Amino acid sequence: MNSSVLLTVVAAAGLVVGFLSAYFYYKVSTSKKIEEVEGQTKHLLQNAQKEADTIKKEAQLEARDASLRLKTETERELKERRTELNQLDKRLRQREEMFDRKLDQFDKKEYNFGKKERDLNNREKALQDKEREYEAILKKQSELLEQLSHMSIEEAKAELLTRIENESRYEAAKIAKRIEDEAIESADRKSKEVLSLAVQRYSSEYVSDHTISTVSLPSDEMKGRIIGREGRNIRALEAATGVEFIIDDTPETVLLSCFDPVRREIGRISLERLISDGRIHPTRIEEIVEKVRKEIDATIKEEGEKAIFDLGLHGIHHELVKLVGRLKYRTSYGQNVLKHSIEVAYLASIMAGELRVDPKLAKRAGILHDIGKAIDHEVEGSHQSIGANIAKKFGENAKVVNAIQVHHGEGDPTTVEASLIAAADALSAARPGARKETLEDYVKRVEKLEEIATSVEGVNKSYAIQAGREVRIIVKPEEVSDEACAKISRDLAKKIEGELTYPGQIKVTVIRESRYVEYAK
């Protein structure tokens, strides 16, 4: 028991000794480490102090350099400012001297102006005195003139103004008449130049078309075949074509009569084909007529499109194009209306180009100006009004509609192009060889023209000249005044337009002449 206790005590003592040894060793080693750390810390503090001193010295040096630089710049700026101030001071002194000189000059001028003003006042006073003297003299003269002329000043002024006004009116009338004559002469010369240039630049054939109203037969026996049993063939022909076929004693000839030129052309071609084919009976007639009608419709459309294309136009309604094509089968005094319309379009566009207006508009109105003739046998009214209504219906420009409406004088033109269409239409119709009529019709027209002219009250004689294109009327001077002559010419022109059919236009000239004859014995 004692030994175990002893061992325990020994063990405990050993543990205590070991613990104390470890503690002292740890304390010694810790003290050494602390000393080492303190030494390092002291060394770092010394280095930091040295660096801080170095940085402080460098900062002080930089501050000194900056202060020196700032001082130098400040001194330089002050020097420059002083220099500028000196220059400004010098300029101010110079300006002050200049102003002083100018003030001296102004003082001298003011003195001179004052002197002149005093002189002018003295002169003005003298003039006023003279003016009062003159007024007194004029008053005495006016009183004396009133006594001599027995007229007051107002009456004299009115008389003088009336005389001056009459003289001025006379002089103004002479000047206006001279200007008007010069303007008319210049316009006439210019219009002739434009018309001659248009005719020179556009060349067309002087060949007139004739409407074919007869069909030649190979023999008179063919007439019986055309008539058919109990007239059934000719009735079928007339019913299918709408054309009257006249078979009379004329040898080997059948006459065709119809107001519609297209139907007449269909009847002519159909009859020629039936004669060539030899099979003439109602069924065959209907087949041939229907086929020819389709061909004519296609031809009409092609001719209209070709005319529009050749003129370089576009945007025209297809119904108007068809009507243009129908004009191929319409003639006016032997002139083909389609060729006439194309010619009018070209002439009008050339003249429009010379006058610097719209050539396209003139060309468009020119090709459409006679479309009313394509259906004037179906619709009541003149071809101008018919054509204008059709053009308006299919959306044509108002300017084109107006040109169609007034190209024969039925209304007032609203554009230059409308007047050009009227001129080109008359020019195309009046060209030599363009239109023709039989001698009998010509004589009747001339006689009718003179008869219409003579029927006017106050007319002494009338003469149709220039192949019926002008009528000259000699009136009785004791019954008709100059003003009435103008009215007679206008009324007669309207009467001729309403009662007579003629190509182109007719000039109406009214002549009034007074002669006084005495014999000295």
C-alpha cells in the first residue's frame, strides 16, 4: 500500500516537474519570440520614420518648386497685363486727342451752320415779302382777266380742263389705235409664220377618199341570184346589214345606201364575198355578214389604236379609241375624217410647240375633235356637241372637251390649245385637194350663199368670191351705219352657219362706201 502510494506520489511529482519544465520552456521561448517581434517592430518603425522623413523632404522640395513656378508665372502675367494696360492707355490717349480734334471741327461747323441758318432765314423772309408782292400782283391780274373775259377762275379752270381732257383723249385714241394696229400686224405676221412652219413641217398626201356605194357584178344574171326567190336573199342582206341594196337598170352594178358608213362598208364587203363565193342564201348571208362585222370591228379597234400609238398618246378610254377607228369609214366632202383628225393633231401640236404651250394637249384634242362624226347619224345635234359630250362622259380633260366643243365657233375657247385646234381644223380642210364636191353642189352652195347675203335688209349687192370661201356685201350707206355693218357681218355669219353646209370656213366682208359727186359748170 505504501509502495503504491509512493509510486503515485512519485508519478505525481514527475508530472508536476514535467509540467513546470514545459511551462518554463514555453515562457522562455515565448519571451524570445516577443523580443524578436519587438526587434522587428522597432526596425520597421525606424524604416518607416526614415521613409516619412524622406517623403516629407521631397514634398517640401516640390512645394518650393511649385511656389517658385507660380511666382514666376504670376510675375509674367503681371508683366503682360502691365504691357496691355500701357497699350490701352496709349490708345485711349490717342482717341481722346482725336475726339478733341473732332470736337473742334464740330464747333467750327456748328458756327458755320448757324451763320448759314441766319442767312437762310433772312433770305426766306425776303422771299416771303416778294411772294406777298407777287400774290398781290397775281390777284390784280386775275381780277383784270376776269373783267376782260367775263369768266370766273373756276369757270376758266373748268374750260381749260375740258380742253386738255379732249386733247388728251384724242392723243390717247391715236396712240391706242397705232398700238392696236401694230399689235394686229405683228400678230398676223406671227400667226402666218406659225401656220406656214406647221404646214412645212407636216407633209401629207392631197388625196381625197370616196365612199364606195356601188358593187360591180360579173354579169346581170347575178342580180337575180342576189334578189333570190321572192326576194328572200336581198331581204336577208338588208336585215343582216341594215343597208339598202338598190338593184335597178344600171348594168352590172348594185347601189348601196345607208347613213352609217360602217354598216355600208360591212354590206359592201359582204356582198363582194358572197358574189365571189357563189353560195347566196339566207343562212350563208348571215354567216358572211357576221364574220365581216367581226373583221370590221377588229379593224376599227386596230385603226384607232394605231392612230393613238403613232401620235404618242396614252390614257385614252378604249371606247374613244373605237370611235377614232370608226372615223376611217367616215368622209367629209371626200376627205377621210380619220386622216383629217391625225393631220389636225400634228398641225396643232407643231403650232403649240412654236407658241410654247402644251403640244400633248393639242395633239390629244386634235385626234378627238371630230369623234362626234362617228355617231352623228345616230344622235341628234352637231358633231361638236356630240363629241364634247362623249369625251366628257369618258373622263377626258375639261380643256380637251372645250377644244372639241368650240372648234367650229360654238362657244368661247378657254385655252390657247382650243384656238389652235380650230385653226388646224380649218387649215387641214382648206388645203388644196383635201376636200372636193361636185360641180352641181358647188354651184348650188354659191347661189345659196349669195341668196342668204342678199336677204339681209340694207344690202345692195353681194358677191361670192374665192370659190365660195368669202362673201362680200355692199350695203346702202344711207340706210346702214358703220355700227350696223358690224352687226350685219356677225348676224350673217351666224345665219350662214345655220343654213348652209360647206367645207372649211367662209369669210364675211361688209363694205359701206359713201360717194359725193358734183360737176362744176
